[in-house]
Amino acid sequence: MWKVMMPRKIAYGANAASEFQYPENSLVITTTTPDIYEKWLNYMGIKKYEIYDKVTPDPAIETIEEIKRKFEGKEISTYIGLGGGSSMDVCKYLGKLTGIPKILIPTTFGTGAEMTTYTVVSFDHKKKLLQDEAFLADTAIVDPYFLPGTPFNIMRNSACDALAQASEGYDSKLGNPFTKLFCKEAFEILDDAIINDKQELLPYGAMLSGIGFGNSSTTLGHALSYVFSNEGVPHGYALSSCTTVAHKF
């Protein structure tokens, strides 16, 4: 028997984020500065929202608890994780804690977090990969609008992450023909995007990678990479070595 889990609703493509109707009194969770996220929110057309913009890479459980305390009693209708994997990871964990619906909108394209039941949170300065169906987005919105202007080093690390997830997911013993289909397609799209500098393919490839590995697993490459990530090495950079080596075994 196969069990396949994805967000209840997926909106993909140009203008996906600007055409979506957002609930009022949402809490937007992000990592970036006002000059950037205000541009994003104007594009999205979101009204009457709260904002939390102090999420850091490899978010700690203390950050999540701080957000929960800060916005208790404000009748938040929806959490919106807007940004990279860290913003979405925080949003996922908060959604599980409170039962409040969550919308995930990646602005970097690599983790596939918007598609999966996984989240990564740091406890006592150590990253932990957690899995629960409650981490799954109610809505995932993947819009290439956010791609232009992404710093090259972030784009490169994100692409390595997505590629590693696709290749490991394909090899996973928990995989099945469904997950292999998505992982194989994701790998081919991401390979084309990286080798031939087709950046416009990255959002689609990362989304497919998320569906594929999210319904199987990552493998040894990711397990090895956390040793380096816990020392501050960027995740994608660590994977570029660890996954390559792991596939030889």
C-alpha cells in the first residue's frame, strides 16, 4: 500500500501569489527586512495582517515559543510562512502547536518544505528533523515572481538542496513508483536548470522534488550533512559533498 500526502491545495505558476485571496488578520512569518517583504506583500495584495520578521536560519524552538506568546489573544486566522525553509519550518511547527491553518509560500526554491510533512527545528543548538502529518500545509503557493533578485549563493545552495533531495528520495527504501516518478522528473528538470542556467525551472523542479522525497525520505547524504550544518556550513553546500559521497555506497 502507498500513502501519498500533499497540501490540500497547491497553487503554482505566474501570479499564483498575487491572485490568491488571503484571510484577514493573518500572521506573516518571514526572515527578511521591511524593504523586501513590503514589496512582496504589495505584490500579494494581502490586507490586515500581523508580521513577525525575526526568524533566523536553523530556527530554534525558543523562537517558535516567542511567536506563540507574542500573538496569543490577537485572533490570528492563518499563519503565512513567506521566505525560505526557515520561515516555513517555523510556520509548520506553530500550526501544529495551535491548530491554526497555514499557507506556505517559498521565495527561495530548494527545500521543498511547502510540500512536505517535515520540519527542521533546533533544540539546544542542534538541528532536528521532525515529521508529522500536522506539519503539512493547508495551502502551498509556488510563484516564480520571487526568483529574480535572489542572491546567487542562496540560489546555488537551494538548487543543490533540491537536487540532493530528488536523488536521495529516488534511492530511498521507503520509495515507490509514485515517488520515483516525481524524483526522477525533478532531478532531470533541476539538472537542466543548473547545467544550462535555466533559473526559471528551479521553482518547478524544487516543488516536484518536495513531493517526491516528502513521500519517501532523504537518505545518508542528508544525515551526514547535519554534522556540518550544525557547525554553520550552509545546508546546500554541505549536501553537494555529502550526497555525492553517500551515493557511492
